[in-house]
Amino acid sequence: MGCGHSHEKSAGKAKSTDSNERFERTSDPGALNKIGGHAVNASNDAMVGVLSLRLGNVANLKNKHGGKVYVTVSYGKQTFKTGWADEEQLKNEWDDYCHIWLQEHQLKGKVLISVYSGKSKLVGLNYISPKDIFAASDPKDRLDKPLRCLLFPENTFRGQIYDEKENLGLFELNATYVTRRELVKSYWKWIFDLADPNNEGALDLEAFTEMVALKEEPKEEPKEDSNATSPDSRAAELFHSSDVNHDNKVTVEELSDCITTTYPRLLTNLMLYSFQCEQHQAAGSKGMTGGYSTREEASAGWAFKTSEWLGMKDYSEGINSGSAAAFILVYDRENGVMIQEKISSVVNTAMRAMYQTKAGRLSLYLPSTTLLMKEGSIMAGRKEDSPKSVAKIPKFIEAMAINTGEMRDPLESFKTFNEFFTRHLKEGARPIEEPTNPRRAIQPCDARLIAFRDIQECQKFWVKGKDFTLEKLFDSKERAAAFTGGCIAICRLAPQDYHRFHAPVDGKFIHVGEEFGKEYYTVNPVAINSPVNVFTENKRKLTIIESPEFGKVAFMCVGATMVGTIVTTGMKDGNQVERGTDLGTYKFGGSTCIVVFQKDTIEFDEDLLQNSQTSTETLVKLGQSLGVCIRK
């Protein structure tokens, strides 16, 4: 339908930072954003090139909200925004452009095109997959004709089916791709022209040394070091590495090949910035404003922007506290874009007051508060089990953007809200990654996942509960000893998620359903990033699977506020289990699955680890890859 409906997985990667550091969206927002740029630290990952998108003709746009419109373009952790356009301007080419820096892991991501009306109401959107952007799987191929992109209502991406004739408009996009080698060559060609006034096309060693400007005045007297290399010797080393035909001269092509091959991560912000300036000067059109994390941020009104500018709120990745925790940003693995999680501002404010203030935390430990949370959760569960609760289902589907097309049973078959909440999915709705490979661990549920190589990393970047240890989590020193130094994955289920959990590995149950804990704290990041001991005090169930490939794998189900019941099914000591087997469900509310592997048994997927290093959850789906077995 239109373009961009393939379900390819995407990986994210971001700068490693300590938990108290802020994520910098741009190194020079005043300069870069005005020309449609987005600064990145290219040394963090091998950059493969730059994708340039230019908006062309817009036809038959059905804007039910009326007024002027604008477009946001999102890819990975980069979002751009056009200026306003009225009806007359839409009849001609829009002609706004942006440059998207592509890293290797992002090539399977999707570009999200969203159109908004004057009151920041969404008109329509679509995802464009790489196979639509590039003429073939190799991104070096250029498009020889404009890409046509149909716009559809957001409901289209919740599983409802629309005929292409019912689209909300048609965009034409022109895309070009510049490889990393071409970027390097373009930059050094500019430098060559300065160092080669006679246009000879090649430089000798002396001219080359002056060109690369490796000589620097030392800020202090250098210490004597027999092993130190001088700037001239480093220049000579690069010169001779580039001089592949040994003619004692180096051309820009030779230098570009050498840098691309020998220094794959050398693509500095200066090179990227010079490319932006060159493109902007030659374009003769309008550059989009960059520096946004999500389309929600780009479409925010003046009140939000003013509060952010005044420091009242911070719209960024990672752990935030106070008013900065008003927004939860999650990386959507399937579509390869950052998204803003939906949460009531009233609920969010209440949670921040309760979990991130001293007075609020003190009140949590009062017997009356814990009793209220427990009884409230149980009562809420009973209420959702009543026949009257079925009336909430349609509103919940609309508010939470539930994909009803994935449900196994028809909507009218549910007699209570909890029956709907614990619904099954159609066969094939969540395919298993590498179904015949038992050395591939899978995601046990639809969730927002954070993963670390050991519990110390988890404490540094995510869980701030002062008593978060394996011994406290398992409620047993002996049991925890088997998992010392092991990897841990925390899967947070939000109310809008499919709420059943499944086996992440093949194996045999050796310890089933032991229950401990009594509290009902929320598992929202606002609480997890606070000193409250959520995971070690909440009600939870522990199951251990003995896997031929991974050894012992601990699977912990953690309840939360409004989750009165954790229901497990089909578990019995000694029974065999296969990856993807349904193990149970949570009744209404948010909840968490924690998976702990023994030391040196699994390597989590790189995109999950990189996002976790910036305290960013990754939105994953049941059956997607979690990691691969490294145990011999």
C-alpha cells in the first residue's frame, strides 16, 4: 500500500554517555539547523554516507483540519521540519530538502514522512523503506526518477486496511545518495585545490605535509619521548600509504581510497559540515530545520518550546528527573525512528511527585500507602473482570492505537476488558527470528527493552534502586550465585502492548513459578530511575529454564501498579519448552519481564546494547532477535 510497508528490522546506535550527562542534539544548532543539518560524532560508528531528500510535488492533499501545512521527516534519531506551505504553494514544487547521515546499522531503517496542519494536527503519514529509496539493495545506486509516496491516516499503521484510492495525498520525493568515500574525496578535493594552485592534480611529500596541516604549536614544552612520532612523520606515513603507484606523488583519489580503507571511522564533523555548506550553496532551495529527536517534538507548539528554552523541560534521550522526565523517548526498532511514548501528563506528574521527591518516596513506605496500592490493584483487576468493563474496549483501542488486525479472536468475543487485555495474536503475527537456530535467543514479549552485559552496567545506566542486586532480585544468595557476572535484559510492557509473555530460549523447566515480593510500585522509567527498589520489592514470579545452548536462563515476571495477577500457563518442572511458547500473561496494567543469562553465554544484539548505553529503551516485538549464544 503506497510505499514503506515492509517490516524490516533496524538498529540504533548512539553516543556512550554517563547517566547524568545530557544528550546533545547538535554541536552547533545555530549554524547547522538553519541549513538542514544535524551534527553527529561520526567516530562513534562507521558512517556509510549521506542520504539527501528533496520534497517535490504534492498532489490532492486532503487536509480536513484546514489551513497551512508543514512536513516532518524522521530517520533514526534525526528529525527535520519544513517551513509552512499554503494551498497555492502546494500546487508547485515544495523544494525543501534535508541531509540524513547514514550509519551502517541504519540501512534497514525507514524514513517517516508526516504532514501536519496549522494547529499541529496530523494530516497523514507513511513509512518509506530502503528498497523504495534505493533502486537496489546496494545504496550506491541512485534513483533515476522521483519516488511517489502516498499519505494515509495513522490508523492505517494500526492494522486497518485502506484502499490506495482512499489515500490522503501524493508526495513526490527526489533522493540522492553520497557515499562516505565521495564525502572524503569532496572534502580533500577542496583542500587539494588550495594546496595545488597550478592544478597539477597531485602533491609531492612537501606539499602534502603542508596541506594536511599536521604541524601544531605545542601548548607546553613537550616531554622527551623516544617513541613519539613527529607531525611530519605522521604526514609522511599517510603520504606513503596513499601513494599506491609509488610515483612519489599523491592524488586526491589515492588519498580518498587510503582514508576510506585504512581509517573507516574517520569522517569528521568538519567534513560533514563542509558538505552541507556546499549543498546548501548549490541547492537554491530551502533547507529543513534539523536537530529534533521525534516528529512529536518537531510539531510541538510555542508553549513547549518556551518551557524547553527556559530549562523547565528537557526533550532528550536517557535518564531524566523532575520536569525533564515529562517525556519518555523510545527507539522503535522495527521502523528505525525515535518515538515519544504516550502517557497522560496528569499521571506522569503524579509519578514524578511520588517517586522523584523525598517527601513522595517517604510516603511510599507508609503502611497505609502500600496497603492502598495493593488493594487498589486488586480492586482494579476485579473491575476489569466484570461484564460492564467490556464497554471500555473501543475507547482503549482508539486511545492506545491497538492493532486489531493482529488479534486471533473477533472483538465481539471478549466478555470482559481483561479478556481483551490478555488476548492472543494470530498465528504468524510475531514470526520467530531464525526459527531453526536454537543459538538465537528471542524477545519474550512486545516491550520497551533495556539490555546490559552485567548488573553493574544496569545500575549505572538504568536501575537506580539502592538495593538492586541479583541476590535481592532472586531472593536467594545461592540462586544468584549461578548468575554472577551474567547479562540482564529488562522488558517493560506498557498498557498498549500485547500482554502475553513467551519463552526466549529452548530448554527444560528446572524451577517454576516461585513467588516473592509484595509491593505494587509502577515499573515506569520515572520509578525505575529513582532510588525506590521496584524490581526487588514488587510482586514477582521466577522461572528458570535449563538450555542446552545458554545454560541456566532466569525468567522473572514482575507485577506493577494496577497489575493484580500474573498468570502462568503450561509450566511444570522437567517439561521441555521451545522458543516462542506462550508462558502466561499479565492482567490489566503495565508490567515487566526480566531475563538473566549466565556469564559468557550470550552476546546481546549490538543495537540493543548501544541504545542502553544512552539509557534509551528499544521498542521490540515478540520473536525479534535478543542475542546469539557465545557459549562453546
